[in-house]
Amino acid sequence: MADSPRVAIGQHSAPGHAGPNQDFHGAVLPEGHLLATKGVALALADGIGSSAVSQIASAAAVRCFLDDYYATPEAWSTRRSARQVLDATNAWLHAQNQRGDARFDRDRGQVCTFSALVLKGRRLHLLHVGDARVYRVHAQALEQLTQDHRVHLSSAESYLARALGTGPHVEIDYDCWEAEAGELYLLATDGAHAGLDAAAVQAALAGCGGALDAAAQALVAQARAHGSEDDATVQLLRVDALPPPDATLHIAAREGLAWPPALSAGQSFEGFTLVRELHHSARSQVWLATDDTTGQAAALKVPASDLRDQPAQLDRFALEEWVARRIDSPHVVRAAAAERPRRHLCVALDYIEGITLAQWRIDHPRPALEAVRGLVAQIAQGLQALHRREMLHQDLRPENVMIDRGGTVRLIDLGGVHVAGLAEAGGSTRDGEVAGTLQYTAPEYFVGPGSSERSDLFALAVLTYHLLGGQLPYGLDAARVRTPADVRRLRYVPLRQFRPELPPWLDAVLHKALQPDPLRRQETVSEFVFDLHQPGPAFLRTGTLPLVERHPVRFWQWSTLLLAVAVVVLLGLRAFGR
């Protein structure tokens, strides 16, 4: 696949002189979409020599990682996927140790070191705990990329400070960097890395004609020749080719799909019968359709003709259904019917019979606080469903929220969603673009640390403010932010300036959620919703806001007037003094 790396892998393991091999290793080079969305993984583990059962731990650690990592959601980042798997594995090993003699002596339990490399897109990810090592191999040196978690009490006595299975929680070292074609990486347990150097690695490669399995075997033999009596395992990873830096990940397999023909009511298209056009914009055409198999209503979208030569926009178009199929929430639009082969580029979503939040705002120009809180709570649940999958909506606005006839609120238009796992696989870990409407976009998209879940929180707070007051919290200034100076000039306009009957604490809650600095906002959308329903003492103690915040124009008018009076008085005193 053009958007996936190409690698070569070699590995070998040999037992020591004191019993069964307590090392375990493995590698997975998947095919198809998993190669693009999850990448290539290598892992090795080393059981502790004082335990007669630690080989069980090392085998479980490697097998669980290589199996379960590929079962985690494709939307998750590599770091989150790997940590979730390793945390679960560590908890299981620790639970086994609590049942036997190892409960009182961890040196007799299921304990092991663990190291792994994952190559996804153009980036390498390193996970490590213990004293195995990962090196980058240079012509003249081995560059150690891991830290040994071993404490030496004396020249003859030491112990592992960190390993899987020693406690209910474990700290896993993580690192990530841009890979380069032609690089070679070496993973080795402590029984193998003693005595190894760059010359030995280069000699093993040359002596085996570049065959990595044979080179790994030669390096294990080299460790034996240097006196190692411990279990010894070596893995080699060579990066042969990488996707281009500007590669995009075609997650919906839109390559090979034909451009949709001109559509008309009554036409049969991709297993649907078109009923009538619902919407037409510069990005897409939306039709009400019925599924020919189930009879269910669906919203069928086809791209606008202007997008034909815009591959990035077409990827965004195809992303919407991909995201919808991976979110299970009553507050996020669902994909229509079961996934099935298609001949044309299109998106099929559930049809929502109702109105947009924009129309609801027109119908309720001065809504009650309770009504708005109910809507906001449902929107927040939809955002939380996305956030649990490491997704950001990025385009939250009244036009992208639907209220069905039963009062259920759903997020729609998922084409702007940022998916951490896909961005990572496509060669970038930053979203790097403004997908949403500027009036609802958090300042950090333009200036600052970049987007996060708190960026969606900012948009939700703007939406809340707009529903209640019909205005924007920073006027049009937030849409003009481009520099740090622009951020510093932002001044929150109190909501009670437009709705004085609302409680004073409401402005305090909204003002916190709308802070230009994301770290000063609530941490999650659920915390914001809680504050809207049950404001804490810090919000309730809020007294009357100063005039500069309640009525900034009036403040500056009075300030100018007082300054003018002061100048006149001073001039008069000066004249009188003469």
C-alpha cells in the first residue's frame, strides 16, 4: 500500500544454561488496512531468573500485546492503544501473583521486562519497562534508546526497579520519533546485549548477506562467545521504505470508486432509492433515500463536482461515514445499514427527521435556562462519545446539531472530525488545520499548544452562550485571532448584559469555559455540564462583575469623560496658580 511502510524483520532466541527459555518474542506485519492504521509491531519480554514461572509472564506479555494492540480501535493513537493493552496485561499478571507464594515474594512470581517497537506511517513508537534494550544501529556505534530500570546494590547484586507484574500499576516509558528509510533497529534482552557493539552487528549483517534472521542468530552466538549464560533474544527491524511526508490515509478505500452520476428522484443508486433532495452545498448534495433491503430512510450524500480535483476534501467527505460506524451513541449520527461494497463514492447516514439547533434558536429567541441546559447536556454526551475514541468534532455549531421529533439531540457533519490514530498513520500527529466555523473555534487552533478536548469544550460554551443570549461571548474578535496579541485583547462580554434575569453564577461558569488559555477552562465537557447544573462555591461567590466587563463601552465612555474633566481641572489650577 502506498500509504504504508515497508520493512524487513529478523529474530532469534536461545535458552541459557539454567533451564527453560524465559525470554519470549514476536512480531506482526499485518496486511491491508491494519498495516496502514496500526502499523508493524515487534515485542520481546524477559522473565526474571529467580522465578520458576516467569516464562509464563513473558509469553503472556508478548502474545497479549501483539493480539490486543491490533484489536484496539483504529481511531486511537498508538500510545493510547499500547498503554491500554500493557496496563491490562500488568493488572492480570499482578492478579496471578496475588494468588500464590508470589504474594509475599515478587521474585517468585509472574514478572517480566517488556520492550516493543511499532512503526506506523512514518513514525516509530517505543514502549519499554525493565532492562532489555532497544538500539538504533549506526555504522560505528549503537545508540541506546531505552533506559535500564535496574538498581545496582553492588557489583554482584542488583534488582529490577520496574517490570510488568510487580504491582497493580506500572510506569511504561514511551517515546516517538520520525523514522527514516534505511534505518536499522536492534532489540535485545540482557542476555544478548552484553558484549554487542556496532562492529559485531555490521559483521553479522555482512556475514549473512543482509538476511536478518541469520544475522539475529549470529548475534545471539556472539553473546554466547562473550560468556553470556542467560537466555538471549535479538530482534532486528530494517526500515526499507516509508510513505511520502504528505501522504494521506484513504481510510474509506475511496480509491477505485467511480465518481457518482447525476442523480434524480426515483433513481436507484447503490442499493437505495432516491426520494428527494434535502440539501445542496459547495461540498455535497444530500438526498432522502430508502434502503432497498430494509426500507429504512437514509440520508445519502454525494460529493459536489467542485471537489473532484481536491483529494484532501474527498478524504474528509469519506471520513464522515467511517467515523459514524465507529461511534455508538444516541447523540451522534449513525451510518445507515450494514457496511457493504460500493461502486461509487458516497456516504450513507441515518435520516434524522427534525430541525437543526439553528432553527430551534430562531424559534426560541429567549429560551429558558433549563431548556438550554437539557440540550447542552445531550450535545456533551455526543462529544464525550467522540472523545472516548480520541476524536475531536472540531466543527460544533448550530447548523451541525439536529433535534429529532422525540427531542433527542444528535451531532452531525462528521467530516471535520480529527481522529488521532488516522492523523498519526497519515504522517502527522497534529491536526494542523481549522475545520470549523471561526466564531466557534478555540484560539489555540491559531495560537498556542494545538487542539484538545478542551477545544470542543470552548465551542460548546460558545454554543451555550449563543443559545441563551443570541450573541457571541467575544463578539467577532475571536474570529480574528491570529497572533498572541490578538488573544490578549479578547474581552469576555457578560451574558447578563443581554439577559439580566439570568443568575450571576452563569457568567462565571461560561467565562471559565471560554478562557483563551485552554488550561484555565474546565477539564472536560462533563465538568462544564455539571457546573451548569450544580455551580460550586467558587461560582456562587461571584459578586457583581466590574463595569469594564459588564459594559465595556460604557466603561471607556466614563473613563474618557473623567479624564477630560481631570485635564480641565488641572489646567484651571495651573492658570489660577499663575
